Amino acid sequence: MRLLLIALISLLNNFAWAEEPWGTVDLQAAKPMHDKACTSCHIRMYGGDGSKMYTREGRVLSDKLELMQRVAACNSQVNSGWFPEDEGNVAAWLNKHYYHFTK
Ligand code: HEC
């Protein structure tokens, strides 16, 4: 019985993980990192605080995985020195504030 319960819980955990490509995140760490490394080009293109990049008409992203990939692609253009977790944090933060993807 106990084993079954443990198996069930770990199965549920797996589903939770599968839903979030970025896994466990630290959203508080994300904003300062984003504001430091990620706004220069976006502001140059769209003005303001650059966030129009994330809300513009015809933006191309359609789910969390694509958001992750875009963050990684942009990050690779700058020498930010970020770890993969940092990309995950920022992707999750962007999703929370701008994209609101549920999958
Ligand atoms: C070297 C300039 C540059 C830097 C620095 C940069 N970006 Fe970008 N970013 C771009 C460009 C150019 C696009 C638009 C690409 C396109 O239109 O396909 C873009 C698009 C994006 C998008 C998709 C916007 C949409 O259409 O929904 C995201 C998300 C994004 N960047 C995240 C980041 C993050 C996170 C960082 C910091 C690690 C970052 N960017 C740093 C140039 C940059």
C-alpha cells in the first residue's frame, strides 16, 4: 500500500515536471537579470522599456517550449554568463508577466 502511494506520488510529480519545461524556478532572481542582460536590443527596436517585444502584434512564440528556446537563442547572443537555470528563471518570469502560456 505504502509503495503504491509512493509510486503514485512520483507519477504525479512527473506530470508536474513535464508541464514546466523550466522546472523549478526563482522568479525573484529573474527580473534583475532580465533587466540587465535583455533589454538593450529590445529597447533599441521598440523603445520604452523594451517590453513591447513581448507583446507586439504577430509575435511568433506559441508555447512554453518555444519561449524557452527564444530566451536561450537571445541569451547566446550576449555574454551574460548565465547558467541554464537562469534562462529557465527568466523564461518563467516572462511567461508570468507577458505570455501567459498554459502549455
Ligand atoms: C543582441 C540583441 C538582443 C539581445 C541582447 C536580446 N534579444 Fe531578445 N530578441 C532580439 C531580436 C532581434 C528579437 C526578434 C527576433 C524575431 O523577430 O524573430 C528578439 C526576440 C525575443 C523574444 C521573442 C519576442 C516575441 O516575438 O514574442 C524573446 C522572448 C526574447 N527576445 C528574450 C530575450 C531575453 C530573455 C534576452 C536576455 C537573455 C534577450 N532577448 C536579449 C534581440 C536581442
